[in-house]
Amino acid sequence: MLRTNQNFAAIRCFSCVIAGFFVVTAEMSTSFAQEDAWLTPSAIQELIEKNFVDPPESKRIISDGRVWIQRDEQAVVVDGYVCQRNAPLEMFACPIQTKEHEAIVAVFAKSQHVHAGLLAVGAVPGKPVAFEPKFVPASGTTVRVYALWHNDEGKTQGSIAQNWVRQAGKNRAMEWDWVFAGSKFIKDPESGREAYLGDGGDLICVANFTTSTLDVAVKSNADNAGLVFDAFTDRIPKRQTPVRLVLTLTDEAPFGRDSSDPDAKDSQELPKHLKDPVPEHVLKFLPTRKDK
């Protein structure tokens, strides 16, 4: 009987997933119809190179990727674009041509290069999430992620990344910080070559993965319905908008509420970084568009 009940539960779960897929697909189709046709990644990169100057006082760390470090600010800067505005999410950002179907931003850098940048500015990797024998959340230096872009007038706009991520079924932004979990390297026993698992797409995650470079420090998966996320569409610039992500370090412990606590709902309890405008020292990483 137990096996039969499990089968029925699995069928119901699968049916919900399929129904949700068709709803999201319909919404995405409507959204896409209202926006520009798809550009190739190379065309978007050309657009970024045309409109984004290099971040001031920063050092580019790799020739074939758009990623910089600024040690004084303990910041890593990486360029990308809005790849989704209306989708269930497993990550906030991924490298291009990996998991754009379930991320908001795709970046022109490998996860391992962002990892190297974080190390260079002083971040300490902890450990990715563990599920067995018991759940242990990801750990590591707390990292704040900001998204910068230009409006139609070429002026710099900014948002903390959490404001682009919505708790599914609720009209509220994500209220959990990211930590530098560090993903992991594996070695091919035949070739001896090492591969960084985060390069497969798991750069800045909102669902827990043992391969995450940055992860939320709470249990975030299908077993915790209160921590399932989708894109906060109304807050995100149009699809294919060039975006500059600024990752800054903090000594503060990662913020996160117990979503099961009814008394932890008041937005006034949020820390300043989740409520206040983007700091000026972050906005400076994307100067006003040079043709304005």
C-alpha cells in the first residue's frame, strides 16, 4: 500500500509540473511576442562592448571573458544580459549557453573565472550544500549581488539581485543572501584534466545544488514549498538588455528568514541592503552610456 500511495503522489506531482509548464510556456510566449526577436550571444556581446565601458579602476582577469576585479571595493564585476523575465528559476545567473531557460541573467564568463575573481578579492569558499545523511546548507563568505543597466536615456539603473527574484505564489522578493559555496573540481581519470562543475550553469543559484558557485544558505528545493522561486517580471528590464553584475563581499552572516514563521513577515525587519537603493560606490561600476 505504501508503494501505491507513493506512486499516486508521484503522478499528482508530475501532473502539477506539466500543468505549470504549459501555464509558464503560454506566459513566456506572450512576453516574448511583446519584445524584440532573439539576438545571438555574439550580437549581444557586441552590444555590450559598444555601450559598456570597462568598470573604473578594475582589472580584467581573463582575455576572453568579461569579468573584472576591484580589490579596494572587494568586488567582482561580470557582464551579461537578461535571458528570462518570466520563468521558474533554479539560478539567478548562469554562464552563456548553459541554463538560460531557468536563469534571469546569462554572463560572458565561466563560473570558474568568477570563482577566481572572488578568491582574488578576499572571499573564502565554504562548502556546497549537503543532503545526506542530513541537510547542511551551503556556507562561505556572504556575497551581495547587484544588477546594473542603462535605461533608454543611457542613465545607469541598479537593483539588488534579490528584487528580481520572487517567491513563487507570493508577491514578494527573495529575502535570502548568497554565500560563496565554491562548487568543486573533478578530475577525469583517463585524461587527468580537471573540470569545474559550476561551469555547467550553476553560477548564482536560488535552488540548492552541490555544484553551485554561489548558493542561498537555506534549504531551497521542492521539499520546501516556501522557497521556490520565479522571475519577478515587472521588476526586470526587457529581455536581452545588457546587464553588469557587481558581486561585493561582506563580513555579515547571510540573512534569511524562517518562511514558516508568521511573525517574520514585516518588511521593516529586512536588513538595509535589501531595502535601500543601490549604493553609489556600486553604481559607479557602470558609467552613463558613453554616447549620452
